[in-house]
Amino acid sequence: MPIIGSIGAGSAGGFGQRKGIVVPPYDVEYLVIAGGAGGGFDKGGGGGAGGYRSSNITFGRSGGPDNAGTPGTAESTPYTSLEVGDGTTFTVTIGAGGLGSTSAPSKGANGNNSSVTDGTTAITSTGGGGGGTKVDQFTADGNPGGSGGGSSTNSGGDPGSGQSNQGYNGAGGSEAGGGGGAGGVGLAQSDGNASGGPGLDSTITGSSVGRAGGGGGFDDPGGTATDGGTAGGSEVPEVQATNAPANFGGGGGGGSGANPAFGGDGGSGVVILRLPTAGYSGTTTGSPTVVEDGSDTVLIFNSSGSYTN
């Protein structure tokens, strides 16, 4: 991205305004994570993480074929680039997390999609799949989503599938399974561990941060290094599943087998854009967090907004 000039003497060249002139078009790096799903009620499955799409990951992911945690096959699927031109506006939508189930026969709610579009090209990540609830075959199934929800298999439920190139499947077990994460499938309680699937680390902000982990199934933790929700326990009364934190796209934990048996809520998503500081205009809506890293400016959208070049 060639810099062909700089702001002249007497102009304000401070942070948040153009510090130079770059020749458009040029690529913008992005990370788009959807809202994670809620966990299921009463020995419920963990919620699936929100779908994860990144410009600097050039391989896709597809969900594992079984309930035991087998990873899916990597696919060679580079994502479409986003480009900045003069006057380009990027519109950002942040998906909310799905609510955990608070009663039978409802499952955990799916998360909502997150996206960024320049009016021509849209990058959309799919909300996570809700965790199943221990009642019957239908409600015990985990929902499909960016990553799939874990099932409550006391009632014969099946785990939800993950969206190809965005996340992994949830899991089942003798009682409940963990939700899928952006980095791997959930694990099955029948294998002694119903933790949520791991998320993925990204360095788009300049440091490595893990996001989009699956919620833990009944009686087990959330995904590792990912901020998925922790599940409730059955042996200790009055232990409730936890919510996934905001803006990490993690799934909520599955509900315990004792009161309160509510599923945890999924975490909201996030969209991050990275572009050369020399071309950054400072024109935004939605109050993104703006940081400089080396020669680049990073915009972290925790709520919906826009950037205009």
C-alpha cells in the first residue's frame, strides 16, 4: 500500500485523522464473529459458538462426523477480501447472543448473525446453535448454527452441526454434550468430559486473543481459552450455568440437573477491521474502540456501526 504523500504543515495530523495518502483500493483485514447460542435447560447441552470468519485464515472448517469429538477435515477455502476505495462505507452489524433456556420444552436460543458489508461484498457469520433440553427427541437435539449446539441425549437427542468454514459440531453423550467452537467440536459427557469446543486465537488487534468457544454441556466447563460459558453442575445444588461474556461469541453453558437448571446465555459477537493508518479517515459511527498497532489502525466494533473512508 504505497504512501504517496503526507498531511502538510499546518494540518492536524493527529490520531483519528488521515496521516498520509494511500492509493485506493487496498485490502482491509477483518474478523467477523457472530453471537453465541444459549445453553439448554435441565441437564442441557452447551450452546454453540458464533460463526467465525477471518481474512487471515485461509483454511475452512467443517464439523466432525460423530459425537465423540473427531475434528472435521480442513478445506482450502480462502475468504473474499474487502477493499477500501474513496468514499467506501463499511456497515457493521453485531449479533446478540442467544438466551439460555429457562424451562422445558424450549431449547437454548440460537445466536444472531454478525456481518460487515461495503455495499457490494458482505461477510456474514452465522449465529451459534442452541443447546438441547432434556425432554424429548425434538427438544433434546442441539440446533445447527455457526457452531452446533450440544444435545441432551437422555432423551435421544442429536447434536447440532456447525456451518462449514465457520465452526464445528456440538456433541452428545449419556446426559449432555458441549457446544461446538470455532476451533473444534464439543466433547461428549459419556466420554467423561462435556466441555465446549475450543475457540480460535487471532492476532488482528496486535496481540493474540482467543474467541468463539462452545459452552460446556451439563456438569462440565466451557471451551479452553475461548470464553465460552461454563455449565452447571448436578451434584452441587443451586449451581447455575454461566453466561458467556460479551463480544467473544462464546456459547452459554448447559443447565444443571438441580435447581436452578437454567441454561447460560450466549455472548454477543464482534467485528474487527484493520487498515493502514495512512489511509484512516476517523469517520465512524457506533463508537468502536480505535487503537494503533505499528503502521495500522484497528477498529473494534462491540456494537453495530460503520466506518467511512
